Amino acid sequence: MKISILTVGKIKEKYFKDAIAEYQKRLSRYCKLEMIEVTDEKTGENSSEREVFLLREKEGVRLLKHIKEDAFVITLEISGKMCTSADLAKKVSSLGVSGVSHIQFVIGGSVGLGENVRKRGNFALSFSKMTFPHQLMRVILLEQIYRSYRIISGEPYHK
């Protein structure tokens, strides 16, 4: 299985880079992992709703250039479906069994995902009703993908 994580913006903090590298290493025995970053748009604190909408759509165009036609796309959204780690593992496993060979997870930037990307998604996933920094969300997502593969493989994992 190929897993791609598409994100807006670069990781600057060393501690996030280190955590991401650790999970990339751990996941290498389970799947082919690809990380794709697109540039983010700068937004002012006093941006209008219209400006924020246009910003999300611009970032969305950049993300959509990397979304493959045959991929199953999972968008990370506050309004998405919440599930347990075991539920996510079942989802990943069932996609593989049904012939899906490429899953693309999409994490938006600081103002979220554009409607253009959300419409392309096959499944909207929520980790919480809370908002997390998109840099931290990468680490959390990687950990949950790793946990999913441990569950799928019948290996021990922390409950």
C-alpha cells in the first residue's frame, strides 16, 4: 500500500521534523510513505471571510495537483467522522482488501481545506472537535497510521 500525506506549509520546528522522521522510519516496514508539502498563502489577522475563502481555494489548487485520480482521498476535517484507532485500522485494511493501492491523506493549512479539496475527498476524518496546529497534526496522523498497521498486523500496541 502506498500512503501519501499532502500538507500545506513547511515544518520549521526540529522537534516536529524529528517525530515525523521517526514515524517515517517505523512505517517503512508496512507501506510506501510519501510526504508532499505545498506552499501556504499568507493571511493577515484581519482578513475578510472572502479573502480566507480565496486563500483556501488557492492552497486547494496546489493540493489537487498532487491528488491522483485512482487514490482514495481522506481529508482531515473538524466536521469529519470521528473514529477509534481500531476503526481507522479497519478502514485502511478494508481499502486494501477492496483493491485500493493508494491512500492520500490531506491536511489543510492554518485556515483549513478549500471546498475544492473537500469535494474531491472520499472520506472526511476528524481527530477531534478541537483545532490543532497543522504541523502537529502531521505527527498525530503518522502515529495513527503506524498504530493502524500494528493493529492490522496483529502486533501489540498501547491501548
